[in-house]
Amino acid sequence: MSLISKDSPGKELLLMGNEAIARGALEAGISVAAAYPGNPSSEIIGSLAEVAQEMGIYVEWSINEKVALEVAAAAAASGLNALVAMKQNGLNVASDFLFNLNLTGIRGGLVLVVCDDPSGISSTNEQDSRIAAIPADLPLLEPSTFHEAKDMVKYAFELSRSIQNVCLVRSVTRISHARGNVTLGPLPDRRPVPYFDTAKSLSALPASVTHPTAHRKFRQARELLKDSPFNRYEGPEKPELMVVTCGSGVLFSREAVQELGLDARVGLLKVGTTWPLPETFVVHHLANAKKVLFVEEVDPFLETNVLEIYARHNGNLPAIEFFGKKSGFAPDVGELSPGLVLGLLSQLTKTPLPTRDDRYSADAQDALHRFAPVRSLAFCAGCPHRASYWALKKALALDGRNGVVFGDIGCYALGVFATGFHQAKTLHAMGSGAGMAAGFGLLGKLGATQPAIALCGDSTFYHAAIPALINGLHHRSDFLLIILDNSATAMTGFQPHPGSRVDAMGLEARPVVLEDLCAALGAPPVIRDPFDLEDTTAAIYDLLQKQGTNVLILRQECALVRAKRNQARRKVEIDQTRCIGEECGCNRLCTRVLKCPGLNWDAGAGKARIDEAICTGCGICAQICPSRAIDVQEA
Amino acid sequence: MTKDPFNVVVTGVGGQGNVIASLLIGAMLVDQGYKVTIGETYGASQRGGSVMSHVRISRTQQFGPLMPPGVADLVIALEPSEAARVLGTLGNPTTVSVVNTRPVHPVDVICGDLPYPDLAELFAKIDSLSRESYFISATDSALELGNPILANIVLLGAVAGANLLPISREGLEKAVSEYMSPDKVAINTEAFVRGIDLVRGRARD
């Protein structure tokens, strides 16, 4: 039995925020859950998938976020409770549907959890998704602890059913990917049978009818949320400073107040129903405030909307000094940290920060400078992407026309850095590499001479690159699409995709085979194993000489997937008598250039050696060693 | 644990089992009625980057997932230079360190851009930044058990053996069974007991 399906009400467990969200959905009696994986949201659907069969629910990894929302909406249109989860970028993909679904509403319960990634720790951007709630006329809740994440998701279903519209929940990395105590509630034992009432339609047309309906539902949500227990005030009645905060800011702020001994001077206004804001509650507390500090991630959402409320009520409110991102006081990019919040509070209350003694601090600085070497981002040992980029770099050099590599979203995005030999020259959104390459491939008609190459992973291909490929084929664009097929959605935790033989729940699925799909579109692909560097290089070079839209599949399993199977690996050894080290004209090709973590430079001997705890046996170093000093023994 | 919150950092390099180690500590303590919050800091890479879990243990309240500078009470390092990195920002004169002795070289070292610090000097630096420090050959033990990933559990055993956290073999068995899977109990228990023996100096008896 998995953790999140334990039928033990009252039991306290240590759950990841995402698991707590999943548990809340189970306690709310969901029947369907869908998502496309994206950190920091992936474990929500991942943990539900693990318990799907046991709980009698349907869970899928959808082809992309828009389809995930559509799958969930179909269930919610049929009277069920359905959960859909995505990262902030995913909401952009799903938005076209969301901004029509909000007009028709649903008939069961539909909760859309968006996990934002302040500082872009595992994302290309740090977009604040909360802003979408305003134009979508949908309520948005923000949990600040793990237990609250569970309770809030459960309540979000209640709210969604009450207003018959979608309810948004916004989490962030420091909630979703952190762990804390969660007390389990009861699990329902019955779920409704899905039935779509055809007597009434769910049509966004005409907007003249549906937009007012959405507004009526929003006003209903406002009424239901005005006294919500998710909004609380703690602290003195007339605080010298009031911190208005939500999400991860709540725990950081509370700790900072305690740490600085400010309990009697500073109050904490914790907001859980971020949109619509509880206006009466906010006005009531602003009446006691002199100074207000906003602590939130990423955009000034609370700040903007509290200031708007203040403007409308200012006849009845005292003069207040507001501090936040808009006022220029707090940083307007990046995630919150305890140190940052401590600093803001210390400055506003003129309270000194705790410090380490000088001798220790100096010693600590020395440790950072001399004993903690930087660890740059790198592909894993045995990662097929390292081999693919190696072959690509070589083929582009042979081709000599300064080809442009359009990158995409996935582990291979690291191709813009050193271990991908800086080959990828653009990096934006899912599928955008293919779209841009297809576009660049048309510029030959206008005199461009550089070849265009798009890279994308297998999962990314299904998600968003297919329309770009079709677009390129249709318009006779000259570009090469290289699909780095490592058999899984590796970056987010090896979720299956439409090419997989099993689905999220572990049941047999019908694979939509990459090569069949490409062939059917009129681009029968060439398939190579990137671990065969020479063969792969030649294939890329040959395809670059061909006109039209061509597809190359570089197929080799993710090293981490291989490691999970725990099967015997090939043994790689360096014969130090043959490695001529610094003397070799190769200038340390294996370590200096290839940069595989499975290789070490033995500075004493001046030669390379294998780190047997890290090497996965891919053997590409053996292929590039000019002295043939690296031996690979089959397992 | 004399302080509340008691702040533990589990640090290492991606792929070393840092997350599992902190999860198991947390699971064992939640089972004893503590409020535990675990936050993780990591780069975008699956492997090769520095990763760090902040484990915050309290009798009374749920603390935030990241700790403020300079408040670590216990540092458990799966990689020695990562111990230096953590002590540099989170350490203080009362911090206790439990450190795996085996380095994992960053690509920056592998490619020759940076040197890896001299090990004896590195250990001395860690010791000078700690009230007490324990150096454990956890990866070597784990390789003897057949899988380098078990170094994380060997270190947890060392933490238990030195009485640095209220965790025990029985607690570990329950946590592995409940939070990982029952079929992983035997091998993890073996690694844990190795760690206890190593720290008590009985490993090679």
C-alpha cells in the first residue's frame, strides 16, 4: 500500500507537499486525475498513479497540459471530481481551453493545481501563474503548509462543486517539493457514476450569456470565501508592522518574527484565499496597521490587490506605509528565503540580525573559497545526450556551414552549457526548437546558407513538436529534426509518454511509435544509437546534406532508467600504460572536453582513470581516446 | 536533541541518495511525534550538482523548509567538499559533522578548470568548523554491500551510533517498510548497522 492511500484517519505522516495535494484529492473523492509531468508538480499525478488501481480511479499522463485539462474537464462535465496538475509553463499550454471552460463551467468538481517555480530552479522561467485567476474569473487558493495543502485541495473541490466552475490552487517549489507533517482524514467509499446530461450543453458561445454567468459564479465564490479559515491573523492587535503573506512566505515570516524576538511588535496576516481576496477581512486588519510589508513569491499579486482594496476604502482607513516589490523595497525576482525575510524585517524594525562570531565567519569564508569547488551543471555519467551532442558537434564541424541548433525543454536543455559543448543556441518552450528550426529552414528562400537543426526529446516531441514538424513538411522547410529518444520523460522522473508500452497506472498501453508516426507524415526517420559516435556523426552529416524536412531518431535509454534495472554493466578500465596523459596530443579529450563524471583526472599520475562508483559503462570515452587506452569489457 | 528546532543538513551530490536519507530521518521522527519539515535545494541536473536537504525538527511547530544562515546543528555529508560548503554558510561553533570520506569530483575538477582540495586539509577544515566531526568511509562500506548508493544509509547508521539523533535500527526498519518498500528493509538495515559499527570503531573487528 502506498502512503497516500492509507485508510487511517488521524494518522500523522511525513508527506511531500505534492503527495499532500494528491491525498487531499483522494479525500475529496476524485475519480480522474491527469497531467503532463513538469517540476515542481510531477509527484501529484505520479503518486496518484501509484494508487489508481487500488483506489479505483483513472489517472493518466496526458500528451500535454491542454489535453490533461480536457480529460479532467470531461470527467467534471459528467459529475465527477477531477484533478489536473501542471507547472507554471503548462498553464500557458492549457490556457486556450481554460479561458473557455471558465465560461461554461462544469457539473462535478474540477481543481487545477499549478506549481510555480520561483527562481526557475527546474524551469526556464519563474512566471507567476496567479495572475491567470483574474481574467479567468476563477477562485485561487494558496497553501502555506503541507497539511494545509491537503485540506485546501479537499476544500477546493467543495468550492468547485458549489460554484460549478474550476477552482485554482497555486503551490510553489518550497511547498510542493518540501515535506512535512500531514494528518490524514477519512477517504470516501463511494464515487458517482459518470453521466453527461445531454439535456443541457456546455458551450462557451455566446459569450454575452456565458461571461455574465462566469461573473455570477465568481461573486458566489467571493461570498463563500469571505470568512474562510484559510485566512488568519496572528500577533498584537495594533502591530508596529503587519506582514501580509501567503504560500511559502508564511513559515519564513513566522520564523523570522520569532528569531528577531518581534512577537509583540509584528503581526502576520496570512492569506490563503488569494483570489478573490477577502475584502472585509483585509480592511478590518488594515484598520490596525501603520506599516505593511508584503512577503510573496514571485510577482506583487497580494501587494497590487491589497493596495487596490486600500484605495477603495481609504476614507475609512489610516495612512499606511506599504513595503513590497512595487515599492522597490523587496527584490522583484527570485524565490523567498529565510535570510531574505529576516533581512527585510530587520531593516523595517531596526532589529539587528543574529551573526556568527568573527573568527568562525572568517574560517567559514575560507572553507567556501578554498574547499568547496563549484559544481557546474552536467549530464549524468552514461547520459546518451552527451554522446548525441558530441556527434552533433563533430558533424556540424565537418559540414562547415555554421549550422544552427535550436534547443528544447528536457535534460538535453543542458546542451546550452559545457557538457553539451554549447551546441544548442536557443532555448524557450516545449516544442519551440522544432518550430523555430522549421521557420529558419524556410529562410534559405531568402538567402540563408546555414543548415537548421532542431533537437527534442521523445516526450517533448509528442507534447508540442508534432505540429511544428507537420508545418515544416507542408511548407517544404529544409531542417533536420533530431529526436533524442531516451525512452522516458527523464527530467521529471521517468514518466511514460504516448510512445510507451505501459501507462501511468502500470497498465498495458498502445504505443504510438515515433518512427511510424514520422513515416506516416512523410518523413521516414533514420534511426541510430548515439553511443556509436562514428555512425551517428556520419548519419547527421549525411542528413545535413539532404534537402527538405528530415528526421533522425537517436535512440538510447536514459542512464538512470538503466541503473534502476540494476543489471550488470559493462566494465570500463583505463590502461594507464597506454594513456599518455599530458603528453598526449589529445589535450585530455576524455576529461577536459568530454567531461563525463565517470572519469577522473589522476593528477599525481598525470593520467585519466575511471571512477567505478560512478561509471555506467557506456563506453563513449573508449571511442574518442586517440591512444586506445580505454578498454570496455562486456558485462 | 537539545535545541528546538534542531536543524539537520543532509548534503551531497545529486544521485547519492540525499533525499532518501532525509526522508528516512524525517519519517522516523514524525513517528515519534515530532513536527518535521524537509526542504531541498538542488540544481537543475539530475546528477553531478550539489544537493542539500534541510531537515527541521521541532516538538511544537512546523518550521519552514529552509533554515536561516548559521543555524545547522548537525551536518550529514555524503561528500566531503559538500560538508565544507554547508558549514561555510550554515555552520556555527556548535555544529556536529558526520562526513563520508570519498570525494566525488565536479566536472569543473574533471576537466581541469579547478583543483579538488587536498583531502587531509579538507578534513582538517571541516573539523575546525565543527564542535565534533566523524569521518566515515561510507562509500567503501556500501561498495562492499554491493551498491554505492547505500552510503547514505551507512551514514545514518553512524549518526545513530554516535547518538546524534534519536534514531534506531528498529525505527529505520519501520520507516523503510512504510515509506520505501518492505523488500528494501534487509539491505538498508545491513547498511545502517555497518554505520553504527564504523562510528563505534568496531567495523574491522
